[in-house]
Amino acid sequence: MNPPPTPPPPDDQDPGVPGFRTWGGVYGFVFISFVLVVVALTIFTRALS
């Protein structure tokens, strides 16, 4: 009898975050979110001062 096949090693590129397949996608989302928060704070500061 042949031994059962071993599972493949885990992919280091898989971030394990739902909705993202690569770390680049996670970093891009975080960067875009940061930029949007800075822009929103700038707009609110000018509008409410």
C-alpha cells in the first residue's frame, strides 16, 4: 500500500485575512484607508473651524 499523500506546505503569500488573497492587497487597503482618513480630517478641520 502507498502512504497517503502529504498535504502541500502552507503558502507564505496567503495573509489569512478574509477578502484578501495577497499581502499586497492588505497593504494597499491599509494605505488607501489611511489616505482617506487624512483627507477626511483635513476637510472636516477646514469646514468646522
